[in-house]
Amino acid sequence: MKKHILILFLFATMQMQAQIEGYWKGQIDLGVQKLEMAFDIKAAENGYSATLDVPAQGAFDIPVDEITFQEGQLQLKMNAMDASYSGVLKDSAIEGNFTQRGMTFPLNLAKAEKKEQQKARPQDPQPPFNYRIEEVSFTNEKEGNTLTGTLTIPEGDGPFPAMVLVSGSGQQNRDEELMNHRPFWVIADYCARHGIAVLRYDDRGMGGSTGEVENASSLDFSYDAEAAFDFLRKQKHIDASRVGILGHSEGGIINFMVSARRPEVAFLVSLAGPSVNGIEVLKAQGEAIYRAQGLPEEAIAFTSATNNQLYGVIEQSESREEADSLLRQLVKGWGYNEKLTEQTVGQLASPWMYYFLKYDPTEAIVKTTCPALLLNGAKDLQVIASQNLLGYEKIIAEHNKTNLTLRELSDLNHLFQHCETGSPNEYFEIDETISPEVLEMVVEFVESVEK
């Protein structure tokens, strides 16, 4: 009898193991869009191995560092993303939650067929490379973390003008790889072929770069960018008097932070950088994306009113701790359950988000005296061109900022791709990585900066 029980137990265990193996796909709701995620779980010698795919961001085979599956409970941990997943196997589905940087989102998974989703992009640089490529590392002395990256230097002795590339929000690699596009690699290649050196680096927690991520804000990331700037100025063949910073999206805030502290910054390029605080950016972004997704105006008005109440708490709060407490009171008054309360408050009161929402870039823009080229795509639904160019124009008028050059570019989205609607859902499907005219503008602007 005991033998039969043992056999039945082993058979049940094997069945459970077979059930968890496979390609599991689901979506998390980010409010303004839904993001597909998939885990590929396989049996291994000592348990299981797994990888994570986020196809819309062009991220595939992200290592799962820890995986446990016991009595139907699945636990996954991705160290590079500062993320985890916890779920329960129920019949043919897994019900659970995905957590990243203190924010938790419901994520239910179902088995699906794994398809090859990576695409070859026409603008991906191809050899032969008529410039030097160096793998480098440097230290942020203020916080003691190490950043790794790639330095591309034109052929010849120089000295060459140069720039640091600073990525947008979320941890990204040195190529700012997103939805199988590598815009920073394309920019670096184009610039190196036109006489401009470029340093691009992995964000904290990506590649070989280290540093605190969970509690870090844009201000912390600005010290990484400043360390990259200092490192680049010291390199052989580089003209230290002509080193600038190009920032995309959040990077377009960070580059102004650095230039406000460091008058040695020779120039700035801002690709879709905000001129207003994060609350105003997200208000406009949410309405634009909801509208592009075809939501009725009544639904947009209701959602916007709800978000405005949440943002109002952030705006009035004196600290993140106060915001956390007040937000909990507000959403519990709306009847939110514990899970939805943690999800909402965890997102809005997280260290990065709270800083981003409150931060107004005006002071840093005013303090910046070097030439700055500010580009915005007319179809950008994430950093709305009309809103932010108006903000820059106001700063120019009130502070006589003759060093700022504004350009609104028709038919370009947040990634500066030619597009139809500008919706983030198009990013992956568009083959173009970055508009050629943007590349030309950047090179012409850097060449125009006086020696």
C-alpha cells in the first residue's frame, strides 16, 4: 500500500512538473497601454530554468536568476530588472503578480506557442566599421558604482568633438534597446562616420553596470551621466572643450541637470525631453494614448479626473512618505481592495516616480548656457510636442534664452520614427529605428558648435 502511495505521489509530482514547463504569456496593464510578457520555463538538472521575453520592448531571453515551483506555487526573480513574479498554477493557467521597483501589477499567464519575434532592422550598423570601437568602464565617484559602455572614435588623430548618450526612463542597455530597435547604436555609428565620437553606456543594473536602482531617481542617474561626461573628456583623441550630452526622453531632463552643474558641457541635444514637470507630462500622455486607442471621450474624461485626484495628492505632498499615506486614504475611500491599493500607491509613491512627478526642469534649463538643440516629434504621444515646445518657448521668452533651438518634426513619434498614429503599439512594427533627418540635424548641430 505504501509503495502504491509513493508511486502515485511521484506520478502527481511528474504531472505537476510537466504542467509548469512551457511558454507562458500574459499582459500587464500599465494604464496607458498593455504590455505583453512571456516566461519560457524548462526542466533543468536541479529544478527549472527560465527566461523572460517582453516583445514590445524588443527584450528577449532575459535571465531568470531564481526559480522555485512547489505545490503549485511559482516564484521567479530577475535581478537585472529588479523584478519578480509570484503565481499559482490553477488548471491550465497561472494567476499572479509581477513586481518591479516597488510597483506591483496583476499578471495572469496562459500557455502559448513561442514564435520568433526578433526582427532585423535596416538601420542596424553593419561592418566594416571605419572607426574605432572600445569597450570601457568608469566610476560614478559620488555613489561609487561602476558603469560599462562602448566608445566609438572616428579614424584619425582628432581631436574630435564628442557626446555622451543618456537613455529614457526604465533600465536600458547602452544601445537603448527597445522593441528590437537599437537607436543609440545607430546614432553612435552615424556620428562616428561623420567625425563625432560617442560614449554610450549601460544603465545601472544592465550589462556590467552596477548601482542602486530601486531607490534611485533621475537625480541619481544624472550623476552617472556626469561621470560619463568626465570620463569622455579625458580620453585620447577627444577635444575636451567640445564634449556634450544627448538625452532621449528622461535623458532630456538629465542632460540639463548635468549642464546646470557643469558649465564645461559644450552642447546639449534633447530628443523628446520634457520642459514641464512629470505630472503635466503624464496627464497629457494619458489622454493622448487613450484617445489613440479609441476610448470614448466619456471614459477618457472619467479616467483623467481619477488620475488628476491622485496627481493632486502628489502635488500637495511635502514628502514621499506623506504622499504614500494620503494616497492610501484616498483610494481606500474609493473602495480599492488591498491588492489594488498596493499597486496604485506603490507605483505613484515609488522613489523614481515620485521624484519624476514633482521635478520641474525649468531651473536647470535656465541655468544652462551652452547651445542646446531641442527636437520633438509632432506625433509623439508620450512627450507631447505642443505641450513641451510651449514650455520651452515660455522659458525662452521669460529668461531671454538665446542658446535654445527648437524644432517640431512632422510625422515622427517618441522614438523619432516616421509613423501613422504615434501610438506605442506601432514602435515594434516600424522597421525604421530613427529618422535619417534627425541624424543629420544632430551632426550638423554638433559641427556648428564653436571650437
